[in-house]
Amino acid sequence: MKKIGFSILVMFLAFGTNIVVKLQGNEIYSAEDTGFEIHTINVGNADATLVKCGGQTMLIDAGYSTEAEEKGNSYGNPLSSYLMSNNRVSKEQEDAFRSKVKQLITENPDNTVTKYLQAQGVHTVNQQKDSAEKGKSGLDVMIATHPHYDHIGGFIPVMNRYFGVNTRMFWGAPFETDSYYEAYQSELVDAQLAREDDGLVDPFMSFGGPRAGDYFMLGEGKNQARVMFLTSADPAEGTSIDAINNSSLVIRIDYKNTSFILTGDLQREGQKRLIAAAPALLAQLKEQAKTDKNLKDLLSCDNILKADYLKLPHHGYLNLGDLPDDSEVSGNYEFFEQVKPSVAVASTNGRTGNDENALPAERTRTDLSYANIYSTAENGNIIVKSNGSQLTTSAIPMEKMYKAQTPRNLKIDVQENQVNLSWSPVSQSTEYRVYYQTDSSNSWNWLSSQQETTYTFNKGKPGEKYRFIVRSANKYKEGWRFSSATFSQLFTYPGKTEGFYQLSRRVKVFYSPNAGNYYRFDPFKKKWLGSMKNYNNKPLLLTREYVNDEGTSYWSAYYNGKWIGYVNSYALKNNVTKDTYFGWGTNNTRKFNTPNPQKYWLYNAPSNKWVRRMTKYKNQDFTIKRSLARPDGSLYYSCYSKGKWIGYINSWGFQNQ
């Protein structure tokens, strides 16, 4: 690896030869700006990058041949559409193919890149025969990262205007096996021969293929940027699109304390090779830095891939490579983790085919959630400037897209009549989605969309087995994006299953503002007995519980000694808190028929005294005129015998009636 210098001497060099000469100033382009600028030219799903530094300019890739092609394959003419999809014709077709390429070039002398260079004040080749600057151009360096049409298709119009005797060209992998590029090379040679009196160097024979670690300085005086190749221009390992993409030249630019990495179309395999080779490359550069002042900053460098700015590989595609289609990360993830840019730029029209907003890919964006991503699809041309310590741009970044993180630590707390869920919060979550599944069903049922990290489930069926899942969700203009789910264990919902259950006797008041909508139920005959409207705000003696197959609880109820049916427990909420009298003048006749009358006492409620045992009253009929509900859950009936009041008798003594 070595420093690559330039001179304005005409030099015919063999392809791939490394040289070391001095970089001379460019008198044609003398911009006053002493900073650094990197321009991503809007050429659709293609690449063209203009770099300005210290009065000199460099173009990395040149997009398509025509502006129509920037919209996608279906927009170009038949030839350009073919060129965007194919790279080989038969031997018999080559002459006709080259003729079509020549026609395409002739019909499209300008393209987006030539127009942009002109707008930026980059001077075309000086054609004045008597000028000392004859044959010179305002474009000092051209680099073609790899031989694909969307990267070098526009170079012929560019070279026809901007390739001068001072311009030096660096090519990626050789492309002799590709029909289009053979025709392309032929056209460039013809263009060079037409200007041979300018002393033009054959662009295919100038500086050839650089090696990893080779570098040159761009700019004059103190305003120089170091341009270094991190990969070598080696032949691709095959002729497939992926293989050629993975042979892309990767370029690192350092301007003072800011750094930039441009990757061509490097995909996962090429990225993995680059990551693996980076430590050894840095070690060699550090050794070289001991005698090369232009590399001395690398002595304190820990990672040659770390940079402030990244041109997204392959227009922001997923580049999954050996990863499965459902991978949670893109194939670029490991490379992004090495670079850790604060600024990332995608050169794209935003589409893959007719799929809008597909580039940069979502997982590519979530992998770079810490960076500002700028897309030419949203901004057009993107200019990023450096003052040597920070980057600035007027472009608008894309909406940040975060990977929806899976909630962790899902806990299930089973209570008497409900289940409480809780989980750990995740960062950047718009909301959480809660679902349940029963053991008898494979379907998931949505329960809640919420921002809280707790949820109470109280609508389960007692005895049924349940499982919950929780996912985090993020909302973007493209729609909702969800995390993978965290699952609970299978558990049994609490509560009583269908059947009868004994209660300790208790008294409760039935109350509901909608009492007419409640009905008494006979579970033995499976029939409804009538409305509870007449029992609203009345004390009921409750003896046992019935739970139906839906988990609804009913209590067997007595009013003034008479069984009225099973009553929905939901409306039996008001416990008796003091002695309370109900139902004066009801005059119901009931038989005191308990088999153990000796255990019952006649009670004088007004004087709060127990009068006598009830032994002699066994099987006697009493007229009940009102009820007394006590806080201990007991219910007493005010009883008369032959018109004479004898006292209060516990309602439990009036059984089986």
C-alpha cells in the first residue's frame, strides 16, 4: 500500500500499476471554499457522489446514462432497460450491441451528473488550442467503485466533458467479461483518440486498480482530505450481480477530525470480508504512519471502519446474504456496528420495482436508529459539509425507525377473581399490545392497546386454561411495526367452575338501579322465575352459591322465609352494617319446622334479650310481618301466633318451604 500522487505529466501506465508522484494544484477549478463538501447527487437507485476539498474535485460513480433511467427499469428506452437488467450478449450480437450503446450515448450527450457538475461550477475540458490549460478539466479524480450500469452508466457523458489530462481515474474490479462494459470501454477509447492532440491519458490505463491501504490527498495546502481505499480492485468471485457488488471499492475519506466511508454496492459477504481484514490493514497503516506524516492520526485509531458519515451500501437494501428472510436485523448490521455513523445517506428513488418507500429497507433503518438517515428520494441532492470538526446539512432526515423491542419479564399474578399482568418497559415503544389464548383454541384474541406496563384480566372463565402474550408496537408514517412476542406460561383462571357451593349463611341487600333487568333463576329446572324489581333494596338470606358454565355466580335467596330463587350475585353488594328492619306488614305464614328446635331461641329485638328456647314451637305455623337483618349475617322474622306477637325467630328455622 502506498500514497498515490498525481502530476499533469502524460503517463501511459499498465492496468493495475501503483504509482507515487506529486499532486499538483488544479488551476482550472479554484474554488475559494476552504472546507469540505460531499454531494450525493439525486440519480435514483444509482450512485454519483461529488467531493469538493481545497479547490479540487472528485467524482465517485456517475449514475445512469440517461435521466429517464433514474425512475426505474420500466422508464428507460428498450436498450437502457436491457442494460439495467443484463450484462452479457452472445459473440454474434456484440457488434450490434456496441452499435446500440453508441446510439444511446449519441442521443444522450448530457445527463443528471453533467448538469449537476456544471451547476456546481466544475469546469469542462479546456478546448482553447492556444491556452496553456488546453486539455485540462475541473474534475481532478474519478472513481468507479464497480462495473454496474447504475454506477458507471453515466461516465461517458461525464468523461466527454470533464475527463482532462489532469484527471485521474480509478476503477474497481476489471469488467472484461461484460458485454456492456466492453462496449463502454470501446466508446471511451474512441473519445480519447478523438482528442489525442490534447495529450489525453487512456482512462482505462491511467491508475488502474488500487490496493487496500492506497491513498491520495485531495485539496491544496492545509485544506486537504485523505482519500483511502479500504478494499482492493480485485476481480469479482464470479459474474453474478452479488459477486460484482461485493467487489466494490470501499473508500474512506478523512478531513481533519471528520471521516466518511463510501461503500459502492457492498453487500453482506463483502462487508464481512472488510470487517475481517480491517484489523490487519490498520496495523499495517500504523506501521507506515511511523514514517508518513499523512497517516500519523491513525496511530491513535482503534477502528479503521469507524466514521461520522456513511453512504449506505447498495442503496439501503437489506443485503441479507446468509441470514434468513425473517432475520430481526439487516445483513448490514455488523458493518453498521463497526462504522457507527452519525450521518447516513441513501442514494435511492425509494422504490424497489413498484414498491414505494421500500428503500432504505426498514431493518436497515432500525439498525441505524442512532443515526440521522438522509434519502435522495425525500431530499433530492444532499450536501453535507464539514468544517473539520462537525458535519452540517440542510437536508431533512428520515423519520427515525426503531426496532420494536420484545417486552421482557412478563409476570402473572393470579388473584381470587382476576389475573394481573406486568412486564418491563422497552425504550422507544409507542404502545403495547396484549393478547390471550385459551388451551382449547389456537387463535389469539386481542385484549388491549396501551402505554402502561400492567394489565388486569378479569373476564376469564374459571377453570379454563389461558396464556398471554405481550408485544411492543411502534407507529410510523408507513404504518405499525411490531416486536416479537413474549409468552406467559399456561395457567388456570381462578374462580369456581360450574356447580353448587355451600355458603356460610349471610344477609345481603339486593340493590340495582336496573333491578327490572335482573331475573331470578332456578338452576334445577333451568328456567327464569321472574324479575327482581319487587325485591330491590330488600334484605335477602343467602344459603348457597351456584356458578354457571360462563362463570357467573348466583346465590340461593330467601325473602321473609320464602325461597325466591337464585339471584345474580353482582347486585348483592351491600352488606348489612347495623340492625335493619324490612317489610312491615308482609303477613306471610311459615312453619317453624327445623329438626333441632332446641338450638333456636326466641329473641326480643326491642329489648335485645333472648326469651326462651323454641322447643315447644316445633312445626307450629307463624305469621311473619317483617324481617330483621343483623350485621352478623343473620336474618330474623317477626312472628305472630294466633294474632299475638311472640318475638323474633331466626329465619334458618323455617326450612324446606
